[in-house]
Amino acid sequence: MGALVPITFLAVTVGSFLILRWFVRAGQNREDAVMTPRGPRPLIFGGLTEALAGIFPLRPEMRERYLKFLRQAGHYHSQALAEYLALRNALVLGSFLLTLAAIVVFTEPGEPLMYQIGVAGLVVIALVYSLPRLGLEAAANARTRRIAQSLPDALDMITMCTSAGLPLQHAILRISDELRSSHPDLAFELRIVGRHAEASALSSAFQHFAKRLDVPDVHAVASMVWQAEKQGSSVAGAFHAFSDQVRLTRRQRAEEAANKTAFKMLFPLVLCLMPAVYLVLLGPAVLELRKFFQTARDPGGPLAMPNFQVLSEPAVSPDLIGPTPPPQATPATPTSPPLQLNP
């Protein structure tokens, strides 16, 4: 019975992680959802989504931060934030009810197991409440990193298409189709930029692109496109120069990271390798020194204590000495009478 409770809590934690992972993967908008307007996809909890999302209050700055992470992770659904909060709150509420049920079923009032289950339940609730945000932030950072790494290749391909005579908006849509298999995240964003450029100006489309991702390279591209349109210069040439600059910056970052490697390797060297080196080098000497101290105090050893013997007078045979003479009486000494004082 006692082993069943930790297994149950472990299963709940693993299940919660799998559900959140499924939400991060399945909740993203796909390319076919952009190309064919099928309407909003159904929510996970249906009509209960808004009610579950409002269980715990949320500050406005935290709401904006969650929206930013959801956009960077690719969740462009209008109810993405409500769905995320509803899923997190449902997991927290389920963990709380599971803890109460385990306390009622498996324990008696005042039993030590009750407190153990309560502590384990609080730990699970804290993990379920905090891990979704960490997972969402990690997914957002990974997606923005992939888009920033694939951006120079997309700019080069857009430059080649525009140099061949294709308009810039059509070049963006064409490159988004070509990058669908190799860089799906950037292809999805370029599809949004192309559709936005058809309805508005190209600079406005790139400004919204930079606002969605909040990546320095994308902000630089948006500023470059805005300046090119304002000055009437060629956007294709600006794309080509910017792609070369991004590659140079990436090479410099790689060199900087390589130069930092020697300093970063110092800590695992000191903490992991140096104890083993000292053990190999000094281990035999320590063993020999221990063996020396163990055997040096033995008799005949260099550290043995010397044995001091008391020298006694040599014994003489009684035949050589002869008979012992009898003791002679000593004459008594006459005592004088005590002096008397005349008054």
C-alpha cells in the first residue's frame, strides 16, 4: 500500500508532462491551416476552456509574457492563451484532488503516511504549476533559434528569385514553398509575411514578423526593408548584403564561443579530472606511506622503541663469604639528669 502512492504520483507527473508535450506540438498552426482557411480548430476542453482558464488570476504583464511565448512557439490560435491556462489549471486541480483522495483512502487521521502523501502532493502540484511555463519558454526559444539560423539561406534564395525578375512578394511565397521540408518554421512565417504583404505594405508585414518573434536578426531585416522602401532602393540588394552580414556575425559568434571553450572546460577539469589525476599519482605514495608507518613500529623497525634493561650487582655465592658473625651489642650511653632551676 505504501509503495502504491509514490507510483501513482510518478504516473501522474509523467502523464502531465506527456499532455503538455502534446499540447506544445499539436497546438501549433500548420502550413495547411494557413493555406486553406478551415476555421478555428476545436479547443481541448470545449466550452469549459474559459472557465478553467480563470481559476487562478493572472497579472497583465504575465499575460503579455505568455502571449509572447505562445507566438514565438507557433501558437497563433485566438484562444491559445486560454487553452494553455485551462490545461495547466486542470492539471493542478487534478493533482490536488488526487492528493486529497489518496489521503482519505490510504491513511488514517494522524498517521505519518498522511503527512508524507501531503508533502508529495504539494511537490507534484508545484511541478505541474511551474513546469508548463518552463516547457513553453524552452519551445519558444528553440523555435526562434531555428528561424534565426535558417534566415540567411532564405534571404539568399529570395535574392536569387528577385534577381531573376520575380516580384518580391511572389518570391517570398515561392521560397516559403521551397523551405517547407527543410525549414518548416521559417516557411510558415514567410507564408504569413507573404499573405500580409498582399493585403498591406511589405514593410508593415516584416514589422509584424519582427514583433511576433522578437529576434534581433528579424528586427534588423524589418528595419532594412523599411529603409529600402522609404529610400526607393532595391530590396533584393539589401537582402543579399544583409545575408552576408548575418553570416559574418554568426562566424564571429562561433569564434567567440570557441574562445570561451577553454575557460568553460576549466571547471569540469578541476571538478572531475583533477581528483582522478591526484588519485592516480598520489595513491601509490599514500599506500606506501601507510604501509611504512604500520611496519616501522615493529621490533627491529626504524621507529621501534628501544628496550632499556636495569643492570644489577653480580650475585656472590654464600660459600665464598663464610659464616656471618653474630651481632654485637652496642653499649648504652649514660644519660645525664635533667637540670633543675633554683627559684
